[in-house]
Amino acid sequence: MSKARIFKIKVTNVSKHGFWLLLGDEELFVPFSEFPWFKHAPVAKLLNVERPQPHHLHWPDLDVDLAVDSIRHLEQFPLVFHSGS
């Protein structure tokens, strides 16, 4: 029987500008200006984050998936938003 590998992740702080993620020994800032779908999320939903793969983050309560590199290298992943109207 194979065991699922767990990749550590933790939200360490939340401010009015964004939140910090601890990925192993690397800390990354997730600014609300670049990731607006987190801005009005309850803290409990921000804290419920999973890391199924080293490069993949998932917030099941918010139905949000992000590549770790999209946080590390904001300039390479510009925010694109399409409104429904």
C-alpha cells in the first residue's frame, strides 16, 4: 500500500494587504491586489489550504487552485479577469 505524500503548507499571517504562506522553509506573500478572489474570504477559508503537489496549492472552500510559481513570479503570471457581462 502506498502512502500519500504530504507537502507542508501553513498560513502564517493575514493583513489587510494579503497573507503569508509558509511552504516548508520558504515564506511567500500573497497580495490581495494580485489575487483579488482572496480579499473578502473569511480567514477560516484562507487557512484551509492544501498542497497536493510541491508546485500546486488548493483552497477547497474557495474553489481556488494556484501554481506556487504564480506567487513567486507575479510578473510571469499577469492577472486576467473576464466579467460575465
